[in-house]
Amino acid sequence: DYVVSPSASRLASGRTGSIAVITPYIARWYFSAVLSGVESVLQHAGMDLLLMSVGAADGLHRLAPAPRLRRRVDGVLVIALPPQDPQLHEVLSLHMPTSLIGLAIPSVPSVCIDDVAAGQVATQHLINLGHVRIGVINGAPVMSPYTADNERHRGFETAMAGAGLVPDPMLESYGYFTIAGGEQAMTALLAQKDPPTAVFAMSDEMAFGAMRAIRSHGLTLGRDVSLIGVDGHDMSEFLDLTTVVQPVHDLGRIAAEALVMQLRSTGSEVPPPSIRLPTQLVVRGSTSPRQIRG
């Protein structure tokens, strides 16, 4: 009736059997959906997950993760930290098997989407419907350190320039990737003397808040104001939101598989390359051709 002791086995092998997942947020939908993909792989591999959040509600960073990782984990998964974040580079300096999600750094295996293309596709959809006064709900000011903010905004600008349109700085607001922030941002856009006929929200959660603002102003979504998001949130279909869907669960799954492959490598295998997964435009009732205002 002998049963192997996991702790003794790990001591003998020099392995902890644990993986650290480092993320700036936990409660937001994107991060929890990514984690579900990660967990599906680690559970099958018989590995434990140590979750470390380096962000705080007040915007300040918590205790740096690198000193807490030594001898506690075998590898690290990093979700969407800014590429220039000193904490990220401290983690990379530990030379542990590492996989990145939502950002790319040369020589480090990563999985992400093309955020520039996602922003461009979303904006082009509104342009194709005849909209010219297009507002944008950004995550944070354009100089945000986060990749998604900057690259989706770059895609927005690329689509506008390709159509000969000049973005109006008065039609840009910030929702900080929350529902409440999206509502406040949309309220600010609707308060303009000449409000937009269409809005690109850089996340579905901000779009959900924008929907609430549109309805509270007595406007009809898709008729008076068209709205598009990015993510493919579980609620987007229920709320009839047009969105650019990213395979969030697959981002976590593939990154975790790449990390497990590194852990099981004999040293002769080539580390998996950086991977970009495709996105898909899903058109629903929240966008429609521009209505000519009388």
C-alpha cells in the first residue's frame, strides 16, 4: 500500500512541481479567462499554480515577484505586463523557463494576438458602415505602458488615415478597461457638441459600460450610436455587441503548453517560437450604417 510522497519526490528531483503566474490583475475577465486556459494544462500535467498579482487597485505595484520565486517554482508565466516593466526583467534575469502571454520579447516564448490588426479591423468596420465621426474609448492615456492600449490605438489611427479621416482629439476618452470606466467615458463623448455616430471601445467590458451610458441618454444602440469592442467576452453575444473576438482561453493554454515543454526539455529541443493567434470580427446589432442626422 505504498504511496509516493509528493513533497519527498520533489525534494529528490529538485523540482517543486509548481508554476508561478504573474499578472497585473486577477478580477478582470480577460485575466480570469486566460487563467482558465493555463489551469487546464497544468492540471493535466500534475502541476500546481502559484498566482502572483503585481498590480493594486490604487495603481501602485505590490511587492516585486522575483525574490519570492526562488526555490518555490519551476517556471513562470507572465500575463500582459508592460515589456519595459523592471519587475518583468527581474523575473527574466532568474533564467527560469518562462512563457509570456499578451506581450512579446525576443528569445522568450510568447503567445499573443495582433492588437494593431484588431484595432484596425474594428475601426474599419465602422468606416465601412459610413461613419466618419468615430470616437474611441481607450484604456488609459496613449502613453500607457501596456501593449494592448498602444497597439489597438495605433490600429485605430491606421484605419482612419487609410480612409482619409483625421481623428478628433475631443472624441477620445478613457475607460481604464472597466465597465464603470466605459460608462463614464461614453458619457463624456455624448456630452460633446457634435458627438460621435460610432465608437470603438478597446475592450468589451468598457463597451458594456458605454451601452449603459447610451441607453441612459435615451439613445438606441446601433441606430443612434454604433458601438464595437474587442475581446469576445462571454456576455458580448447576450448583449448583442459587435466585437473583435480574441481566443483568450487558447492564449493561456498554448502558453502553458510551451512552458511545460520547456520544463520537460532535455536541452536539445529548440524553445517554441513566439506565436500570434488570429482574431475574428463578429458583427451583431450594436453596429449599423450611419444615420443621416437632420
